[in-house]
Amino acid sequence: MAELRALVAVKRVIDFAVKIRVKPDKSGVVTDGVKHSMNPFCEIAVEEAVRLKEKKLVKEVIAVSCGPAQCQETIRTALAMGADRGIHVEVPAAQAESLGPLQVARVLAKLAEKEKVDLLFLGKQAIDDDCNQTGQMTAGLLDWPQGTFASQVTLEGDKIKVEREIDGGLETIRLKLPSVVTADLRLNEPRYATLPNIMKAKKKKIEVMKPGDLGVDLTSKISVISVEEPPQRLAGVKVETTEDLVAKLKEVGRI
Amino acid sequence: MSPSVGRHLLRLGTRSSQSTVLLRQHRPTSAQRLYASEAAQAVVDKPETLSSYASTREKTAKAESKSFAVGIFKGRLTTDQVFPYPSVLNQEQTQFLKELVGPVGRFFEEVNDPAKNDSLEQVEETTLQGLKELGAFGLQVPSELGGLGLCNTQYARLAEIVGMHDLGVSVILGAHQSIGFKGILLFGTKAQKEKYLPKVASGKTLGGLGPHHLLIASFFHSNGGIADVFTVFAKTPIKDAATGAVKEKITAFVVERSFGGVTHGLPEKKMGIKASNTAEVYFDGVKVPAENVLGEVGGGFKVAVNILNNGRFGMAATLAGTMKAIIAKAVDHATNRTQFGDKIHNYGMIQEKLARMAILQYVTESMAYMLSANMDQGFTDFQIEAAISKIFGSEAAWKVTDECIQIMGGMGFMKEPGVERVLRDIRIFRIFEGTNDILRLFVALQGCMDKGKELSGLGNALKNPLGNVGLLIGEAGKQLRRRTGIGSGLSLSGVVHPELSRSGELTVQALEEFATVVEAKLIKHKKAIVSELLTPTLIYLIDEQFLLHRLADGAIDLYAMVVVLSRASRSLSEGHPEAQHEKMLCDSWCIEAAARIRENMANLQSSPQQQLFRNFKSISKAMVESGGLVTSNPLRI
């Protein structure tokens, strides 16, 4: 009988299919009225935790998200996928803009200790900021071992074997629990939330708390100066012969 | 302002605020919410005898109808169901619906392959399984029995998504739950619901609807080859308790394929919705247990009418979704295609096409959601509006898809972009669930029904109609003006947003023109029209169909005007970012609809038009005698 418990952190981000527009005042991107969904890597993390539960290796899966009220939609999706209960660390919308990996890591570290979990799953990075830091920072704060960019996860008693995708290829490591694992693309293919499961998820509990309740200070030392669109791609120039090509390249200083 | 006009405006003002109050009272909390099933139950519970359909209608007509469409035939502006644009979902329902939209959309984008389903002429097995797991087969079955317990408005939103992607799947799901087992939802006993609903909700058992008067076989039966549970309508001999005479009346049954004697033919090859199975179903000596009677013995016609009525909003919602997707394709093409030196969306002809497509979609969508909301609010008199939404939606979708192909040019005609498939799929929507022609006759006749009875007050004049026609028309006009105050006492001001007041005026004028002609025509044809309504199978007037067709078109245009006025008003009041765009759509529709109504009504009173009808009749007769065209080519060779 498994006694292991898992915490999965999920982030609400702008849906990958949306065409991003920068706000005219360059303070950020337009989020009002724009379709949001769960970060794809977080979905993979939830899926892995739920699969472990289905294999009866994990007893309870808790989904957590930090942010404004709408985060509850994302937690509900995790519940519909099979998580048992949710925790919403509520941060008012204005403050949420300055939430970065360090702040979230502090929250997650406190929660992992409070809930006494054995495993903390996250997506490797969020598709809005591409930071790829939260999992690593949380492990550092907790002084837990970490297995990042996981493409395969195997529980072995009180240890966990993680196969990681790294630049050179695949690296397999063995970690003592409790540990942090961040999910990469090929770890699994997340299930579709079915409508009956969404309905059942309505009955699952979401606990709402404030960062202050966890004793976490959310002040950020980073401020965003400006957000701009990438420069427009300039039109190319056609040339007739190879000699022309070489001449042109010399002209623009490329050779 | 004359006192009587003032009084009328005041009365209208009071009425609209009363109806707003009514609507607020109707706004459902989970305790008070009346599902369509319960609303229909309310209709069923009314004390009924086995007498003719007409007397049933009489009883319900005595309670003043809240239907807008019924009102316009009498020259009344009944705003209860149409203003303000209803909003029926509570917080919880809205939240739940938001959670459902994503997964359903994703499933259709990533898993379902409409092109594959079309070429296989059936839904891929994995997709069908996925749909069952998704929960798509029991959207409106109560959650205790394994379904999702969605109200009509929530169902409409999901139907939109299916319509956007795959009409074949839409028909399979619709034939299953919108009509196939709707009867059990609306009229089933507790035992019947508990027995069948869990099975059909999971999709383990598929439902189908049988015809209402063919005992032995059913032609063109959706899901006929694959359904296991059928709602079947058959003639049964009923003994009249009072007279002892035995009459044949229709009774509805729940028939299981497992009862034995149910066979089906090969799937029909069709123009479109190929993924949907259509087959002849034969019921030969099927033993149906007594507890499988649905509703009352002999009350089958009412069951059938209620089922169809209840399911119609689904079609408008589905087609609103289809049009949305098609319009996106058209706009994408127009935006990117360069021809004759410019992007084609800069050309007036293309601009007109796109604008008209958007207007048609806006009207259909507005009708669909108003209808579903009215049903959720517990209103029971919406049959004319339901029929109108079906007629409008199916014809709008055909025009929109056809125009999309035109905008796309040759590409539109090719298989790859998928628009030709949608056009093929759409064609059936003007035919099944009541052909648009029959439904037009229904709209006109049903609308005239109450009015016809009112006019029986003019009985004496009718005894000498020829001598008194002029008097009667004058009388009718006077009555109309008296009832509505001097000039145009009817008004939508106070109900419609001030920015839409011009369109509101156009609507009221159109209503008056419409009602005046209705009254005049009814005085002329009253006996014939009303006596036709007494027959339960609604055998329609042969000679008067030219008139009824145009009356129906007028009613459709009027309902459409009011529906967009209502929706655009709400958007303007709530300050939506798209409100100004909606105002343009609304105003444009009203300008053209008002002109159409004026022309139609004027035509109905004109002699050249009467000659035209006589010509049509003669031409058609000659063609029948000829067995085709009467004329040969100009060469006479």
C-alpha cells in the first residue's frame, strides 16, 4: 500500500495557439479576454503524478497554483485529470504580474513541507516566460535532490529513478525521496479531461490561502522595463549570379 | 401626446418591467430551475381528454400566450420572451460550461477527423469510443443517471462546437439525444428513466426516432442501423370511453432492438452527413411490453410534437457554430488572396458577401440562444419560434457556405479545404426534422389560429362576406388602431436601447403592416383556414399555400428583427467591446427585413400577385399533364 504523496504545481498561461499582442504601453502582453490554459509541461507533470496514483504507487495527488482567482480554473483541470484536491495560493492580479520563479519557489517549498509530500512535480518551464528555474530553485530551498527534464520516471521504494534529456543525450540518475522532478515533453501524453470527470472534479476541494499564511514574502527584486515585439523580418533580396551574391555579402559585412 | 397613446406607452413600459420582473423570477437558482423536461411535464400534466388536437390547443390558447410570434399575428407586441435578451445561467452553470468548452473543442480539433468520417461513411471507431468517454452521449441526462445534466443553454453552447467541426457527428449525437431518447427524458416514468437513461447516457446504447405513422417500416431513419433503443410512434386502436367507438390514435413506445422483430436495411448512400447512419428500419411483430408505453396511450402525437419542439433549438445552435467556422475560412481567404492587384477583401462585392454572412450568423445565433434560454426559463409556448429558428438556421447556413465557396473560387470547389463537404452536409438540414416548407405552413397556420378565433366575434359580417369585405377590412384596420392607440401606439422605446430606436421603429411598422394583412386575409379565408386546423395531422390548404408561405416569411423576418434588436440592445447596455459592431449587424438586418415585409405584405393585397398565384397553379398543372416541361426548345426540333 503506497504511502507516498505528491504535490504538482501548475501554471495558468496564455494558450499556445493564441497570437500574442504586446500592450501599446510596452508594459507586457495583452491578457484581457485572451484564452488561457494550463501550461503544457504542467499538464505532463499532472499526468505523470496521476499515472503513479493509478499504479497505486502514490496515495494522493495535490494540485497547487499561485495567482489570481482565475487560477482555480487551472486547478480544476488538474482535478478533472485525476488530482485529489487543490490548493490555490491567492495573489491579487496586480501583484501577480511580478510573480517570478523565486517567489513561486518559496511558496512551493513552504507548501511541500507543510503538506509533508514525498514528491514535487513541475513542468520544466512555462511557455510564457521560458524561465526553467522554479523547479530548481524549489529544490534548492528545500535542500531536496532534483531530477529535471525528465523523460521517464520510475519509483523504486524510497528512491526514484529519473531519465533526463540533456544536450548530450540521456542521463539516468537515482534520487532519494523526497525529491523534485520537472517534466519534459516526452515524459508522457496527457489525457483529455472527459466531461464526466470534470463534473466529478466539481466535488473535489480547493483550499484557498494567502502567501502570508505560509509566511512567504512575495516582493520581487526584478522589475520589467519594457516588452517589445521582435523586429519585423525584412524582405530578402534576390540576386542573379554567385558573383553578385558574394559581392552583396561583402557589402553588408558578412564576409 | 394624446392621453391614450401615453397610456399605451405607459402600459408597455409597465409590461416590459413586469416581464423583466417575471424574467428575474425565472432566473434559475439550482432549487427553482425548471428544466425543459419539467416544463414539458407541466404541459403534460394539464388535464387532457382524448379529444381532438384543436380542443387541446384551445385550452392552452385561453391562457394568454407569451409567445412573440403568436402575438404578431394579432398585432400585439408580446415582449415577455424576447426583451431583455435572456440570461439564464447562474454562476455555477457558467463556470461549469467554461470548463467543458475547452475539452470538447480540443477533442474535435485533435481527435475527430471529419474528412475521414466522410470518406469512411462512418465515424472512426476510436473517435466514437472517445466521444462516449468524453460524455458526449448524455449531455442532458440528469447526473444521477450518469449524464451531465446540462440545461438547454449549456447544451446549445456545446452543440455549437460540434457544428463547427463535424455535422455528421452532430447528427449522430443529435439523433441520439436531441430526439432519439428525448421522449424518455420528457415523458418517461421514473422506472423507464432509470432503466434506459444510464445506458443511453454512456453511449452503450444508441437511440433513434421512428416515424409517427408508419407501422411496419421507417424510411430514412437516422441511426437506424446502429440504434438499440427506438422511440416509435404507431397507430393504436383506442376505445372512446364516452361513445364506445374505436378510433385509431398514435401512441409512443420505447422499443428495444432486443425485443425481436426489429431489422434494418443497408445504410443509405447520401449526399452528405455520410458518417451518420441512415437506414430503413422494419418492425415486424415486435412484442412491446405495456410498461414501455411512453406518455399516455393515444397521446403519441403530443409526445412527438414535444420531442421535435424540444430538440429544434439544438439545430440552430449547431448551425450557428458551422457558420462561424465557415466564415473564418472565408475571411482568411479574402484577407490573404491577392487578385487584380489587391487583396480581395478590399473589393465591394466580397465585402458585401462577408457582411451578409456575418449578419445571417448573428441572427441564427441570437435565435438559438434566445430559444434555449426561454426553454430554460420555463416558458412553454415556443413552438412557432422553434420552427422559425430551424427554417432560418438551415437556410442561412446553406447560403453562408455557398457564398464561402464563391469567395474561395476554384479552391472552394476542391475537396481539400473541406468546405464542399460542409455544403453537402448542410443540405439535409432544410429537409429533415420537418421540411422547411411544412414548417412554414405550420408557422403561418399556428400563428393564425388564435387570431382566427378572435375574429369569430365578427361573425355577423362573415355571414355576408362578399358584401362586407370592404367594411370588414376597414373595421379591422380601425380595430387595430383602436387597440394600439392613435397612429403607431405600439412602441419599442423604453425596451430597446436608444441607439437602436430607428430599427425599433422599423420593426413596429413592419409588425403593423403584417398584422393588418393577416387580419384581412383571415377575414377572407377564415372558415377554410380554421377548419383545416381541426384535423390532427394538419392537412394544409391547397389553394392558400401561396399566401401562407408569404405570411410565414413575414413572421420569420419579424422574429429575426426582434431577436437581434434584443441582443444588440443588451450588448450596448452592457458596454461590450463589440456592441457597435452588433449595432451595425442589427440595423442592417432590420433595414432589409422591414423592406421585405413591406413588399411581401403589399404583394399579398395586390391583384397582379393574385394573378401570379393563378399562373403558378396553371403552369404546374400543365407540367404534370406533360410529364415534364411543356415547352420544347426554340428550334422545335
